[in-house]
Amino acid sequence: MNSSTAGSTDTNSTAQIAKSRLSSIREKPTRKRHFFDRLLSPLILSPAMTLIVIFVYVFIAITVWVSLSNWGTLKIDMSIRQPLGVTYQQMFMMTRWHANLRNVFVFTVLFLTFSLAFGLLLALLLDRKLIGYSIFRNVFLFPYALSFIVTGVAWRWIFNPEKGVNVLFDTLGINKLIAAFGGPPLHPGWVTDTSVLFSLNTWLGTMFPPLKSLSIQLGIPMALIPVVIAAGWQLTGFAMSMYIAGLATVPHELREAARIDGASELQVYTKVVIPQLNPVTVSTAIILGHVSLKIFDLIFAMAGGAGPGFVTDVPGIFVFDYTFKATRYNLGAAASVIMLLLVCLIIVPYLWTNLRKR
Amino acid sequence: MKINKCLPLTKLATALALLIPFAAFADNAKKLEVFSWWTSGGEAAALDALFKVYKERTPGVEIINATVAGGGGSAARPVLQTRLAGGNPPDTWQSHPGWELLGQYVEPGYCEPLNDLYKSENWGKVLPEQLVNLLTKDGKQWCVLAGVHRGNDLWYNKKVLDKAGIKIGDTISIDEFLADCAKLKAAGVTPLAVGDSGIWATAQLFENTLLGTVGPTGWQDLFSGKMAFDDPKVKQAAQSYAKMLEYQNSDHSALTWDQAIKAVEEGRCAFSSMGDWAHGEFTKANLKDNVDFGWVSHPGTKGGFIVVADGFTLAKNAPHKAEAIAWLKSIGSKESQEEFNPLKGSIPIRTDVDKSKFGPYHQWSMNSFSSDALLPSCVHGEAAPAAFQQALNDAITQFVVDKNVDAFCSALVQAAKESNIAK
């Protein structure tokens, strides 16, 4: 007994000593660690930060410099072109650039409308928990896993004027039906179509007389429609998954409450669920919007480039042609800078409001 | 403890791994890097023929075949530009003579002059002077050409024309051509095949028509700035071109140039204006010269030969200079020229080769080469800077849709000013 109690006190005291020692050992490093922590995180981050500063911001600065320079051949010439900014002035005088701005605007609007509308529709259908929910969800998302080049090549064949859907118009008898009503057979040229729908030139010309001299039609180039369909097909699944995630955050009680208050099933969606999805719509639109402003590969694969009358030309293709084919590095850089500004125009207000909320 | 034991080993392995790239660079003897965009069937075979002759002449050299696929070098040029600007040039690379060579590569100092080679090989005696002028700057030569294509050919399906009762002689004028087109259209045949999904193909049609209107001297004047691009003759050429476009196939912008040639082969269209790389397409389809298909100088261009030539340069600070010079010597040899050109579908630049190795078309082309005015092509980057070439392509892209002659010409005038062709 005694020995055991003695032993216990003995072990107690050794434990205490050990504890105090341990705490004294621990204490020093805590202060050290605190100091170390402060220094360490910037130290660890600094390589990445340095790389980002160099490879993003310094390079943006170099691009701006090149766009103002005389560099118009393979020979690097960083001297500033006089008068300042004349490359930009020339670019904004180019018919091709006008067509670019029109196309990228039309494409963005149509593509966003298409992807968001169908993405929401698919998400709402899946929200009804129909049979095979998980299969359909994956099937709709699969196209998003493809690269734009693959999508472009596949849809290029589907919208080939001699093959693809045009053959279907014949074999399904749609053209016979049209012929029966006395119409011309349906043989759209798709990406090779040069017509521009809903041209606003005369209307805009009366409002802003300088626009009368524009040599392009301000409207919807028909050739962009198949590209919008292809891009929409690929990214609708992405919009859908964003909406599915959004729908999961709408509290079930809210819907129940609406139903108890006598809302019809349609009203539950239009008045309760969809308004709750607004933040999702904004973030999806911004992600898709900057994809569409930078689009290059899909159009390059589908239309092979600018297309007749620049109907499928976008800034990305302009930059490629003028930098690498024409070796006009200043002009290519100027177009890139404008592309960057366009993307900033979309992203900066969004980031700003988001950061302010925090 | 385990980690500590392993550490020296890891360090050693890392050090060795770091050394590997240096080891690869250290052994730079007996190698040759050739940069080109010859990857398609006939082109790759022709390039192989050049390699074969080179290996026979200089055994023991390993050839690094740096090809980048993509029509007309559209993908290869960006790669080459990056390598040149980064100070990592291939020993030798493919280039057209004229502006692309002299303005793009020689002017910024990426090339070594080859006048000593031209002297020692006596090439001055066997090469046409007009051709050598296209690759000469400051009295020095800067590349060796492997072969020459003729750009201004009009190809036709003989059977289709026979059926429509049209006979083509040695020469054809623009008016005669348009009259034939009208006749064919009335007979229900699409007269002209164009495949301008790559815009250069229809630009080629314009270029040929422009030569047919301004003639060889006018051509020289245009690109030396003596004649303006809004000259009445250029406008006339644009109008003729617009008239030709009315006779083209409706699916032109969905086709490539070779698909357009196919339309002629199959008799869906009668004519196509294209360089003689089209000849290879006809022979691939087992069609016979002068039996199934025929050719004539593009309307109005008899006496002019638009040169589309492929040559190789010598890089400044080439990593394997001796091998590269041997390569250029080999390309210029009679043997290489005779092996390469039948496969590529072009003609030799030397006038002393055995003509019997070539078929009827190429013999015709060789005769034209030795007697006609040799002119640089604008569409293929020889006559004018790349920036002008791009501006011409852009102007054509717009013109095929709106057919606005004045806007077209003023765009060219502006581009000529910016790229210092015209003052």
C-alpha cells in the first residue's frame, strides 16, 4: 500500500515535472512559431506571387507597350509609335474590327441566352426528380468535358452545307413539305452563310449619321447561329449544374410555405424558386461571358477562321491572324488589350460587388 | 532516420537529372535540324527524297525533321517566329523567296548569306537570273530553292468542255473565258470551281486575274509602288474578278482548294484557277494529262509565270553550320532536283535537268519557266510584306460578299502605304 502510494506520489511529481518541462519547451516555440507563422506565409507565398506578378501583370504591361510600339515585322522594335495610340486608331477604322465587335457582341448575347435558358430548363426538369435523374444529369454534363476543338470538328460536319442536317431536311421530307407550299427548298449555308439578319444600319444611321459610312451590316450574322448552337450545346450542361447546385440551396420550407399559401406549382417556380436563383444566374453569366469574349478554338475549328465577309470573325481570330500571319505585333497586341478590357468590363464590377459584400 | 539515409541518394539523383539536358546539348556534332511544314502525303515523300540524297552525299549525319503540320505553314510560322525571336533557330528552314525571305528573315538578321556557295557551285550559270534576283539582297543570295510551282494556271475538265462544244487553245483572254462561262452556265454546268474556306484560294483567283489585266510590267510596277492600287487597270481587274465570282459554285466557302479541284475532276464544275500543286490532285485521281483534264495559262496571263517557290535558308548562328551548308549544297544539286520535283509536283530550278523524267504538264511548265517573265506571288508572301498579304486577304474576304470595287481598291491603297510598298 505504502509503497504504492509513495510510488503514486512519485509518479505524480515526475508527471508534474515533466508537464512543467514540457510547457517550458512548448512555450518557447509558441512565440517562435508565432513569429515564424507571420514570416512563413508570405515567404511561402512569395514565389507564387512573384511568378503571378511577372507572368500576368508584367506581361500585360508589356502587351500594352507592344500595342503602342512600332513593332510591325519580325524584327523586335519597342520604340513608341508616333502619334501615341495610332495603332488603336487604325484598328478602330478597320472594317474587319467593326465586324469583330459586332460578332462578339451578338455571339455573347445569343450564347448566354441559349445556355442560361436551356441550363435552367434542364435543371428545373431534373429538380422534379424524374426517373434516371443521375443518368440524365451526367449525360447533360458530358459535353462540357470535351474541348472546343472536338466540339468544333463534330459540329462542322453536322452543319456542313452538303451533308449533315441539310441531308436530313431532304430525307425527312421537310423540303417536300415546303415545296408543296411553294417555297424554295431549305438548304442553309450555315457557317458559310453571309447574310446578316435584322440589320439596324438605316435606323442607326438616322440617329447617328457617322454610322452611315459603316461598310458592315449591324445585325445578326446567320453564320454565327450554328456556332452559338455548338457552344450552347457544350456549355448548357455547365449552366445546368450551376443551377442544380443553386436549387439545392433553396430551402424546402419556402416551397412548402408557398404551396400552403395557395401558390400553383408554376407559381412556386416563377415567384419563389427562380428569384432565389438570381445570384447563380449572375455568376454563371459572368463565367460564360468571359468564355465567349475569348472564344477562338470553336470558331477556328468550325468555320476555319474569319469566314466570307468576316461573318464568323472574332477578336481571338483577329489577334492570331495579325500577330502570327501578318507579323503586325503592335496591331495584334492592341486587339488583345481591347479583349482584356472587354473581359474586365464584365468581371470587375462583379468582383467589386462581391468583395464589398465581404 | 530513413529519410536522412535516403537524402544523399535523392540529391545524387536530382543532380544527375539536372545534368541530362546539358548532356544532350553537349553532343551537337553530326546533326542537322530541318524545319518545314511538309507533312501531307506527296510533300512528305518529296522531303524524304531530299533527305535520301543528302544522306548519300554526307553519311553519318542524323537529321532532325522538325515539321509542323498545317496548310501553307499557318501553324508552322508562329512556331518558327518564336524560335527565331528566342535565339533558338533550326539550322535551316523553309521559306518562299522574295519578301518573305528578304524582308521577314534576312532584314532582321536571322540568316547567313550564301553567295560563296552560289559561286563555288556555279549555280549562276544554271539558274535563271530573274529567279536568283528574287532571293538576292545587297548582292548576296540568301536561300537555295528546291523547286518552283506555277501559280497562274487554269485547269479544266476536258470532257465537260467537249460536251458543251468549247475548245481551249494555247491561250485564252478574260473576255473569252467569261463568254465560255456564260455558255456553260446556260448549259446547266457550274462553270468555275472555287474552294475558299481558306481565303487565299480565291485571293489566288484575283491575283491571277490581276496579272491577266495589268501584265508582267504592270505587276512589277504595282509592287514597286510605281502603279497605285486604285489605278483604272486594277479596278478593271477587280470587276473581271467580280464577274468570275458570279460563275462560281454556290458551296465555295465550305470547300478547300483541293475539294474544288475534285469538283472539276468529277465534272461538277468545268474550270478552276489554281497553282500547279493542283496537278497532283488530278494524277492522284488517275486522270490523264490532256485526255481527262487540260490546262492553260490563267486568262490573259500568257507570257507571265507566277513563281511559288520553296527554298531553304541558313540560320545565323546555326548550331550545325557545316551540316547545314552541305544540306543546301545537296538541295541545289541536279540529283536532288530530279528526285524531289516529280514527287512534289513542281519543276526544278536548274535549267540543265533531264526533262524526260517529267510528264506533259511539267514539260509545258518548264518551257514557260525558261521563256516567260518570272513574277513573285503576292498571295504566297513573295511580292509584298506579310502585313500587305493579310490586308489583301481581308479585302478579298469583304469583296466576295459586297463586290464593292472602290472600297476594295482603297483598302489596298491604304495597306500599300502602311507596308511601305507605295509612298
